[in-house]
Amino acid sequence: MFASHVFHGSMVAEQLACSLPNKGDPVSIPEPSHSGFSHLRIMPDNVVGQQSFSGISHFPHPSILVLLHINLAPPSSDLKTSLLRAVQVPSISSLTSIQEAAMSEDDGGRRTMFFSHEELDRLAEHMVGSLHRYRENIVIPRVAGPVHVKTREEKMVEAAFESCTFKSAMSCVIGYGLGAVIGLFSASVGPTVPLPNEKTQTAREVSASLLSRVLREMKGTMLSYGKNFALIGAVFSAVECTIESYRGKSDWKNGTYAGAVTGGVIGLRAGIKAGVIGAAGFAAFSTLIDYIMHR
Amino acid sequence: MAGSVQQQMETAKLQLVQELEIEMLSDLYNRMTAACHKKCIPPRYKDAELGKGEAVCLDRCVAKYLDVHERIGKKLTQLSMQDEDFMKKMQAEQSKS
């Protein structure tokens, strides 16, 4: 009946082959606001089936708390209704149709109650407390394309690739490579190898030793530049990632702060004043680069 | 005959509970998404991907939202149960006197 209206194509409609008792016209449940559910299978195991139908005559109260509690109190319980009115929770209009379904047919002025108060309390606690569910039971509304629930391994891998340590390591490696390239160019511009003594060697040996010395010098420069850049990259990346994780915001200030710390660390090798100037300079440089890259 | 009515009531109850649960969860999801999006993601987008800070903020927002939801719900249910016991006591006293 109206189960099929709501759960079209879902497993619950296949499982429940029932119809509500004593309904006159079939109640049409309005469509949920989102376009469809991927799949659903919800087992409230501790609520239903434990208390038998008691047949107490109560008049169901029309106000329903959406997230927390369902109130089917008799009209004389002013305390309960006043408590509910104090909580400013708007009721979903579609729930009133469920409430109609909860009321069985009027039989000469006596209405039968669907849920006792204890059942409702337990139901509310179940809905609020038990957010421990199997992953297959998650209902995610499908808005713009199919829903893709990531597996645990996928999430772990993604977390590893986005972690601060991995980013710092990547920056370190790339910094080393970049430093090596810059060191190579810097060394090739101005060789500082002194000329050898011409008296003891032939021309060929002189040129060979010069070449080997120049190459050695280049290698040394590349290594030293590489180490410097690797250090800068690692420190900057680690500090920026940590600051961003702490603040919880992604804006330009993270780069500035990280640049200040990095410049300070590097400049501190040559004294405090150099450290301060280095911090300011590197912070400005980092802000400029950020601005250019993310304009 | 009474047994089958009982069974019908049970399945109807189960159905109702499941519907309510769906409504509640989907409402929770929508509100949580709206609230955390408003708090964590500034309106000017520079990038299609979530930055590290935004991802961290969203994690924290979801955790806090669910925690708040659970605590307040439990508190309200507890208050309602206290109110229920009070009402029962009053009714018992009334019926006695």
C-alpha cells in the first residue's frame, strides 16, 4: 500500500507485505525532498516486538518532534506539551501523514494507541543513540550523480596521501631535486677551481685534472644546494600543514606563517637579527608566491 | 483472529519505525551538511578540491554535530521520562484520593 509509495525499488517494500489496519482512503506519502535513496535496510531490533499491543485509549497528540521524540500523550498532559513547545523544532509536514497512519480508525469515540509511552521513549533513545550501523545501511540521498561510499582501505590510503608527514616528505624530495638543478646551474656559471701547476704535468693531464676538479666542484655544489632546498621544503611544508590542521581554515595566512617560521629557522644559523630578517623576507616571499599561484 | 491482528500491528509498527528512522536520518544529514558547509567552507572558491584545513574542519564539524545531537536527544528523553514518572505518580495519587 503506501509502503510502496515511499520505498519504491527498495528492499523494505519486498520484505513488508502488510497493509495498515483500518485505513479508509490510502494515505499518499509525499516524496522526500531528495531525488532517491541508494538503498536502505534498517533493523530496529530493540523496539518492536517486545511490548504487546495494550489497547489503552489515548488521543494521539498532533505535535511531533522530528529528531528526538514522538509525543502521543493524552491532551491532559500539559507538562509534556509545554516541554515540547519549549523546544523550537519545526515538524516535517510529511510526518503528519505517518501520524495519521498511527491513529487507527475511530470506533465510536475510542481510539486505540499505537505506541505506548515506554515504547516511544525507547524508540527515541534508539534513534538518537544508536548511530552504530553497518556501512551498508547508510542512506545517502543521491543529489548529483551516483553515490560512491568509499571503502575503509580507500579512506586510509587517501588519509595517508593527504597527511602532513607525506606532504613534508614529498616537499623534501622535490626540494632536493630542485636544489640539485639550481646548484648545477650556479656551479656552471662561475667555476672557482684554481689553475693547476703547469710545470709538473702535460697539457692533456692538466685539462683532465681541471675537468675532474670542476666536475667535483659541481657535484659538491649540487649536493649542498640540494640539501638546503630539501630542508627548506620539508620545514615549510610541515609547518604549513600543521598550522592549517590546527586552524581548520585554508587561506593565505597559513603560507605566511609557515614562511616566517622557515625563514627564522634558516636565518637563525647566522644570528638573531639575520633570523628576524630572514623570517620577514621569507614570509613576504611565500605570500607573494601564494598570491600569484591562487589568484 | 486476534493473533493476526497482533501480527499486523507489529509489522505496521515496524514499518512506521523504519519510515521515521529514514525521515530522521535524512533530515539529520541535510541539516548537518548545510551547517558544516556554512561554517567550514568560505564562500569564495579558489579550488575544486577540499583543502587540508577545510577537510579537517569538516571532520570536526561532523563529530561535534553528532555528539551534540546524541547528548541533547538523550537529555530530552531523560527529561521526558522523568515527566512521565511524575505524571504517573500524580495519577496514582489522584486515583487513590
